[in-house]
Amino acid sequence: MPPPPRRIDSHVHIWHPPSSTNFPPAPDRPPPPTSPAGTPADLAAVLPSGGVSGAVIIQPINYGFDHTAIAAAVASPPPGVTLAGVALAATPGGPAAAAAAVRDAITAAAGGPPLVGVRLNPALLPAGETLAGPTAAAVVATAGTLGVPVNIFCRPPDGDGLAALVAGHPTVGLWVDHWGFCRPVGGEGAWEALLRLGAASPQLGLKLSASFRVSNVGNPYGDLAGWASQAVGVFGSNRLMWGSDWPYVEEAGGYAAAWAAADVVLEGVADDDRWRILGGTAAAVYGL
């Protein structure tokens, strides 16, 4: 089968050594790992091994809500590669502060190129709040007014909050990370709930990313093939994206293997759908 017209990785991170003076880690967050390496140069070096010519850089937790490092990477892509950046929603201060931070990141008020999406992590919400609370709602509503998608780090226990968030914002594109952290063995109920929510919510998308985090059998993740076909049937390929979760995937078989695994996971998916999942959907959603 010929390769897709263009492969785009919907979920990567970048980081610099903890000793970096240009891009120091946030003082209240863990420093970036020293291994695996995750600089923009390392990303540029590894993309060709997966046949990838575009990537979406998700803000890593290590820099907190300072997006300088990913903005700099987006501004200087490798030759022949296009990059987009997704901000981490600064939610600890509550709804008003979170909304203002989203506006600043997306409109480049803090300097540098604008970012094209927001990531919402329930663990960073104010104490006692869930995805159903006012701060998450403020992030999503603000993203909606700015016309950018929201990526959601959503585990099975967050499912009720996700459903409330989806119901409250029917016109905002919401993208669940990493297969919703549902595992083929032990996560069947959560997966079925996610499929039901996807069937009822045309604005909800799913990232088939970080397969190494959810597969029970490891690369090439053959246990996810049936779920991928189910996801295509429920969401449609225009609401699905493939992603590696680089650099973390380097400790789970490597980047090239993560992309080669797509042939196994998407074996039962039609060519046109496969091409959208491997690049076309991300290109449309993130303007790549």
C-alpha cells in the first residue's frame, strides 16, 4: 500500500537539558528528563525514521505555563517540516485567570508565534474541581471563542467530567489524548463509555496516541487493532489522529517502531481513513 500523502504526529513534546539557561524548567515543576533526550534538534533527527513531516508539540509539564520553549521550536522548524504548538492551560488560579492565560497563549500576547490549541489537564485544576467544574468550562469556552481545539488529558475516572464538558460546549472541538487511557484488558467498560460519548458528540475527537501506554501486549500493539476499527466506525477518521508521545516512546521501542505499528493497529481500516488518521486530520485541525 502506498504511504499517506503526508504523515503528521499529533502528539510530541520537546524539552531542553535541565541546565539550560535559555529554557529553564519551571521552579515548581519537575525538571525535564535527561533521558530520553527531547530537544528540537533531537525531534528533527527522529522524524524521518517515521516518514513524518509535521508534528504538534504539546507543552510538557516541566515548563509549567511558560510556553517559550515550544514557541521557539515552532518558530524554527527543520527544513521540510511544519510544526504547531499546543499550550498547557494555566488552571490553578481559577476560571478568570485560566481564561486570560489561554487568550495570551493563543494570541501570542506573551511574545513569539501564536499557539494553535490548548491542553487541559484535570490534575492541574483548583482543589476540588473536576472537568465538570467552572475552570475547565472557562478554558473550553475561551478556546471556542478563539477557534482552537482543546486536548484533554482524560483518564477513565474523568469520564463523567468529560461528558459534562462535552455537553456544555457542543461547538468546541475537544480531543481526548492517548486512547482515553483505556486498556484492552481491564478498560473495556471505559472504552465502551467513550465510544458512546463519541457517537453522541460530533465535536469530540480521539487521539490514537501513546499506544505504548495502553496496550497490554506492547509494540506493535496488535491488541488495539479491534479498537481502532471500532473508533473509525463511531468517530469517523476525521475525528481520529495518530500520535507517538515522543520522546517518551523512545523508552518503549523507539520512534520508527511506533509509526511502523500503525500498519498493525490500522490493519482493518480503509486506506482513505488510514491516511486521514496518520496525517490528514491533524493537518486540518491544527492548520498544518
